Amino acid sequence: MKQTYIIIVAILSLLNSQLSFLQCQVLFTDTAPALGLNDPGAGQGAVFLDVNNDGYLDIFLVNNNNPNKLWINNSGASFSDQSAVFGLSLNAAGRGCSSGDYDNDGLIDIMVGNFNQTLVLYKNNTTTYTIVTSVAGISFTSWGGSINWFDCNSDGRLDAVLGNDGVPYHYNYLFRNDNLTSFTNVAYASGLTDSASTLTIAGSDYDNDGDIDLFCGSQTNLGASGTGLLYRNNGGSFSDVTIASGIVTGNYTWGADWGDYDNDGDMDLYLANFTGLNQLYKNNGNGTFTETAVSLGLNDAGQSFSCGWFDYDNDGDIDLYIAKSSTAVDRLYQNNEGSFTDVAATVGTNDTRHSANITLGDYNNDGFLDIYLVNNGSENRLYKSNAGNSNKWVILKLRGVVSNRSAVGARVTVKTGSWRQIREVQGGSGGKGQNSLPVEFGIGGSSVIDSLIVRWPSGNVQAFTSVAPNVIYSLVEGQGLSSINVTGTEIPHSFALEQNYPNPFNPVTNVKFQIPIAAFVKLIIYDITGREITTLVNEQLNAGTYQADWDASGYPSGVYLYKLLADGFTDVKKMMLLK
């Protein structure tokens, strides 16, 4: 009897430990059917983007020979199909898409690559999109959909590179932004001279010199260079450094993504290959790379189409999602600080459909990244994270001033203790889509971020110390960190601007305000002379009560003014910074 009792106690203890493990584990649930995002078309690529500047990520989907889709995010709780309303429901041979504010007007624009049809450039006009392809001077026939926005020549304007697929093979396009209105194709003149069947283009500053370099993956044998090409950016022109770098693959590469998987301060490259094994090229820090997939457990075989680095469990190192065809199972590899383990079946992302593209972003602003999975010919999925552990995080939304407005190409470094992580704002990722523009970090159990450093595409560098975690911050180039959060669930009856707290303060204070209706809100801080020094809020907000935080660590003691403008309402108050 005693032995039986001991066995029962042991079993209960094991069950309790397993339950405890599950309760503190990050898991994913497919919420696409419930949210109306399970489009069953021939999806090729998607973007997480904030179309209306309300602080929540919307989703744009490119459907090959089916109407494209735009779903507007309703405060993270639901989505509504606004494709026709915004003029984005074009039915064409869409192969991929990417977004960026090419005209620096504060609104996110979209480019779509079609197969054997004219590519499409959509300009955002706040409530609608207009096709401006002809006006922009880029009425080119495209054969592919891997698109990357980036500032190739550091002039503060977003340029775009488009990879062309197809037989016979075609040259890629590099559209130089001439005047925020029109573009010129300068691919061949800039050194992008290959005519490979380009399937994916991945951009990153692999050599840490401040500009974005390009990897082009293809299904064309280029001789000694294999089937891929690494182009080094020389400040607007490009050199083929493939052979010298050691990134020589003979596989057909459909997806590629850069990420610093070992947190050593430089970007590594993963290739999702349709033929052969997938590959991971570790950056040696001297312009060369070493293939390490086998030694790390990432030599995944099978028809892979897309991939993406992200810290799904917020433990401080990036993990890897691989999207595969219907002949294989999608993978999610957890980073174990030196090796990787496939946890897809455990966490709920072991999709078996024809996964064409993955897109990563935090659609409900809970600090944990979610996954939009485009399945060609079957229903798409939105894998919602359950935010299932207590690991801390930080999200940073960047807005360029001297740099391009979308801050594409900016690099952010976060340091916590001896731990250092880097992220870049990407203008395209994973194959034929794009992750969200905000950069996201998990920092494990750290209670404070020792330093947060931003290197802007312009070369400007800003540094902040003792930054609080579990906050979504906004940063305008040259200004201070700010954050805005909803603080109440009831709809207020009137506009109101409250006195900041604490006051006097050093160095952080918060400002609460109320708006009874949805409105475009600006909250601006001035010095005592009336000179504008930073903008805490500059976006469309739903009705509610909000708190904006201001970190004034970079400003001198003195009296400051803050002003709220919303739907005709204006109010100004004073506050005191004492150091």
C-alpha cells in the first residue's frame, strides 16, 4: 500500500511539473479563422504595417491571381477587411510586397511585384491608396516579388530593389529615389549586373560600415559564385564579393534572412533552400562567413520557401522559423545559446500546408511577436502568441528626420549586463514579404536595459541608459524616447490634458490625456522660449485615456511646456525638470 502511495505521489508530482512547464511556456494559437484572416487564396507574400498610424499593425496580403487583401487592425481585438475601401483589392499576378514611406510624408506606402505584369506602387493618402507607378517613372514589367526598401546612397530617401524571377532570366531593378516623387532604375549602372532568376533579396549591413548590403538568392547556376550573390554596398554602388565572402551555395534559395543569432555584434545569414539542405552562414567579422548549419542542428532538408529570425520567447537570443511546402512540416528552432532545437510541434506552429511566406510582428502590442503565415492555395494562419512567460521585452518605433522617415537601415543595440543584442529596421524580409518596421527585443529576466543605442542611416547615433522594459517606445531622430499607453477602458466624455506626474521630475515624467472620439493627436514639448524640442505623440488614436512618458535625460534643467492638439482641441501646461 505504501509503495502504491509513493507511485501515485510521484505521478502527481510529474503531472504538476508538466502543468507548471506548460503554464510558463510560450505557445501559439491559430486565430486566423476567428479574426477573418484565413484567406484561402494563392497567397505569396504579406506585410505587417501600420496603414493609419493608430499604433496597431495591419496586414496586407498579395494573392496571386486573386484579389489582394488589406485587413485593418481594430486595437488588437479584431480585424476588418478594408481592401476595397483603401483601393488595394487589385486582382493581378501578385508575387510579393514590401512597404516604406518613400515620399517621407509620414504615411506608409506599398510596392507590389507581379509576374510578367507591371509592378505597382501604391501611395498612401491617409484613407485611400493611389496607384502612382507611372508618375513615379517605374512602369516596368516585373517577374518577381522579393522587394527591399533601403536608402542605398544615404541621401535620406528610400530606394527599392526588386528581384526578378522567370525564364528567360531577367535583370533585377534598383529604383533610385530622385526627388521623393520619381525613381530611376540604376541597377546595372550601380553594379547589380547579374541576370539570375532571383527568388529572394535580403538586405543588411553585414560589414558594419553603416549602409545596407544585399544578398540575392536564385535558382540559376552562376559558375564559381554558385546560385547566390552577395553585393557589398560602397555608398551607392555595389561590388560582387560572393566568392571572397565564402557564401557560395549551389542550392535554389527561395528565402533568406539576416540576424545576429550568436549576439556577437554582426549579422549572420540563413538560407531557406528549395533544393538541398538549408544553410547558416556565420559572420566572422572580417568580411568572410563560415557555414555552420550542421554543427548547430539547423541543416534542415526539404522544400523551404521562407524564413525569419525572431525572439519568440523573449529570452534574449533570436530563434528561427522556417516555412516549408506541403511535403514537409514547418519548423520553429529555439535558440539554446549555441545550438538549436525544433519546438514547432510543442508550441503549435507545425503547419503542414504550402507555406509560401512568414511575416512577423506584435499585432496586439503585448510585447510578444506573432506570426502571419501565408499558405499558397489553402487557408492562411495567424499564430497568436500567448505571451506565456514572464520574460521582459522592449519595442522601439523609429522615425527618421535626416534619415528616411521609415528609418529603414537603422541599427539598434540593446545591452543588459554582459548581454548585447542588435536589430535592424528591415525594408523586406524572409522571401516575398516584410516583417513589421518596429524592432523588438526580449531581455529575459533583466529589470532594466543598461543602454539602448540607435545608429541611424544618416550616421547619427543616439544613446539612452537605464531604460525601463515592457514598454513600446517611440523615437524621432535627434529627440528623446517617448511612450504612449492606454490607461483606461471607459470612453471619456470630453477632451482633457492633465498635469504631468511627477512634477518636478528627473529624468522621466508622464502626461495623461483624454480624447472622447477617434482623432489625430499631437502632444508636443517645447522649451521655455517656445522652441519645439520633441513630439511625444503624432498619430491617429481611438477614443480613450492615454499616458505618454517622456525621458528627459538628454535635456537640461528648466521649465518646459507641453501642448495637446486633437480635433480642434488645444491645451498647454508647464512642467519642471530638476537635475
